[in-house]
Amino acid sequence: MKYLGLAYFTPEKFAEMAPDDIKALVSQCPPLDEQMRATGKVLVSASLGDLDRWKTLRPQGGRTHVTDGPYTESKEVVGGLFIIEADSPEEAQRIASMHPAATLGEAGGWAVELIPMDFYLSR
């Protein structure tokens, strides 16, 4: 089964952190990402762009209306995503727990949401 992992962060908490602390935190991410990929179960891994470049498209009056910013107003924002293929929910949780957002960054409000996928289409 495939699982979508959404890695969250809290922008306000990051804004409170010193730049050197952010740099030190982020520098710990590549080895953890590599450990997760080394399982051979990671199909996709991505870090998302800055929030000020996000667009939301929604139907309105028979046309597609485009607005700036994330779709929802919330304290936590998706900063990255990954898709893993696991043989069991427990294996999916074990692999997802390797993601930096699940192991680091408590000060930045990091978290991972793991969602089973009912449908997956790729090229």
C-alpha cells in the first residue's frame, strides 16, 4: 500500500528562531532524508517552495479563480511531502518516523501526517 506523508511546520515558530539555529536544524535534514530513501520504499520526496509563491485555484462562477497563498488559514503549513510504499501500516510508520519533520524541529513546530492512499497514478 502507498502512503502520503505531509511534513508540516509552523511559520511563526520559525520566525522566532535565530538564523543560525535554523541553519543548524536544516543542516541535519539531508542525512535523515538519505536514511529514509535508503529503505528503498520512498517513491517521491519533495520540499515545497516559499509560501509567498503559492497559488490556490478554485471554481467560481463557472471559471477558475486564482488567489495567492495556501488554501487554508492555519498555524501549520505543509512544507514537504513524500510517498512511500509499505507492506504494512507499521512499516509505513517506521519509515515516516525517519523523516526530519518527525524527528527534529520541535522548536519549529514540525510534524508529519501519514495518510493511506486509495488511488495512485504515475507516469
